[in-house]
Amino acid sequence: MPFAIKDITVHRGSTGERQSKMWTPYTQFCDIPKLKSTKKGTALIVVSGRRGVVSWAQNLCKGIKDWNFKLLLDHSVPQLLFCDYDCITVPSPLYTSEEDKYSITSDLAVDFPDGIDLVHNSISNVVPDVANILDIPVVETVHGWIGSLKHNSNLDAVVLVSKECWGPIIEVPDVPAYLISNGVDTDFWQPTYGKIFEKSALDFEISLDISTKNVVQLGVDIGKTNVVWCGRFSREKDPQSLYEIALRLVKDNSVHFYIAGNNLAMPRLSEGLEKLPNCTILGFREKAELRNVFSQCDIILNTSLHEGISYSMLEAMACNCFPVVSSTSGGCVDVARSVGYVYTDRNDLLRFLKNYKKQDNKCRKYVGENFSGDSMARQYECVWNSFV
């Protein structure tokens, strides 16, 4: 049957409002239901084009063994990433961003699959009104912005990836709310050997040759502090702070920045970073390429103004990157307080990077113990089974 997604526009307010003290951590969580018996159902997982959501969905599909999966994919998500499952690709974006508002402005119609026992939505600010189509349970995972929830009164449960998901707690619906941290596939995300950066006449290219056990550094100066920043260029990720810090460190010449992610939304800022001699713009990179990037960098820098738990940060930590995060970046702060560094402002970040000393860290062990992909999947399975 046709599946319609109604127009939704969410106004989020200014950067100043996002840092307001009025937001408080959400604490009213229910205990994860106990897995009393194994149940077999079919879940429809809604996947936006955001890289972290794609990683989340991949880990769910890999870790939950007793459910079947069908996926509703944003047009930007390659079906190849989910080639083992039935996929429906929506022909236009499920998620768009414009400065201080997140919106969906077109009516979408796709064939809704039969035999669905549960819908799990993960698109911030875009909630399909599934309950008007089929009388089936709808669970939503909030990866950062609680405000998306007030637009759907048909949820049966909410999952937050962190107590620090940003937004007024009054907007959490009166339904069971569970705390389930993001999980990482540490079998894949681990330090690699091989050629990493190879400078060509036109651009920087990344080789995937990991056939040698000798670490070959091409273009990476191991005498410098190598910092990776990974994310899309948007206000909430605050790439402006990245630019300001990189600009102030040009003359110091002891820190180099590798910048990965979609930078199309802020072309002028991207061009400014590209002109700095201590910055390398990598653009969008596939998982295997990012793993090599993370493996050769010392620090993963997170400048976000608000965030749940950054997948890029956790994946980099699994490759032994040291996390340095802004004090405003939500759930990432708790992680960095344990095994990294939390900076209070740009001057504090500048001092830290100038004085950073390379050292062995416990980041990979910490991720394995606290952000296991298998553990995440088991908890989701318990929640799903409570509705079937």
C-alpha cells in the first residue's frame, strides 16, 4: 500500500538557545525488558542519510539474530550497504537541513511492505505517521535532538542514546523511554596497517593497501600531532571552531588537521580550510578508508554544540584515537571525561593541542567494554520483543 510522509517543519532556534542552561539531562528511563523468550518478527528500520544513523542500522542488523529486517532508505544511502536485506529507497530526501530548521517539504509515496511487526524510526525531526497506515508498534531512537518527538503522538516507545540528548525533557512523550548507548563493531573498527595518505599532484588520495605489516606513512608527519575531524558541515557540528583553531595554529606548525565528511553545505568555510597549509580536506570517505584515517591520527576532535553519542568519535576511539570534545557536545562529554579531554572554549582547546604529548591510551578497551555493538543489539531486541 502507499506510504505517505507528511510535511514537517521543525524550528530549532539560534545557537545561543542551543547552549541555554534550560536544557537538562533526561533521567526518567525504564529498565530494559528482560528477554524471556526468543521471538521471531520482522522490523522495518527507517534509515536517513546521516552517516551515524547508517552505522547504527548496520550494527542492529548484524547483532540481532532472531528478527528479519526490511529497510526504508533515504535516497542517498547505497543499497549495497544493506545488500542482505529487503530495501525500499525513497526517491527524495527524508532529511534536509537549512540553517536553524530541519524540515521535510515533499509528499513521499512508496510501496509499504507487508508482514511488518514493528517500525523503528531513527530520523531526527522527520517522523513517518505510520500509525495512520498500519496498527503496528512504532519505536523511535533519538540520536541527539529530543524536539523531534513532539511531532508524533503515535510512538509506543522511545530510545535515547544518551542522557544528554539535547532538548527540553517536556517534549519526551508519555511512553516508555529506554537508554541504549550506540554500539560499535570493534571487529571492523580497529587499528590497521598499510598506506594511508598519498599526495598526488591534484589532491590527496587514500590507498586501501593493508597487505604489509609495516606502517607506511606517506604524507603524515609522525612528528606532528595529527588530528581528524569527521562530520558534516552544519551549525550543530560547529566547523567554524575547527577553522578558527586551525588558523591560529598555522604558524605553530606542530598540528595537522584531516577533515572528513560532507562539506557541501558550507562551501566558503570549506574553501577557507582548504587554503590553510595545516589542513587536508578529505571529503566523504567510505568506512574502510575512514578506518585507515583514524588509525594514523592521534586525536579525534569533536566540536559539536550538541550531540548524543558520536559514532565517528567511538569508531575513531576503537582505532586508538584520543577523543577531545567540546564541553557543549552532550553525551560525548561523559566519554571524554573517562578517557579523553573536554575543553571549555577555543583558548583551552588551543592550549591542549599545542601541549599534547603522544601516549598509549585505553580508548579501544573503553569502547569495547562500554559501547559494544552486540550489547546494543541485545538491548534493542529485548525492547522489540516486548511489543510482539
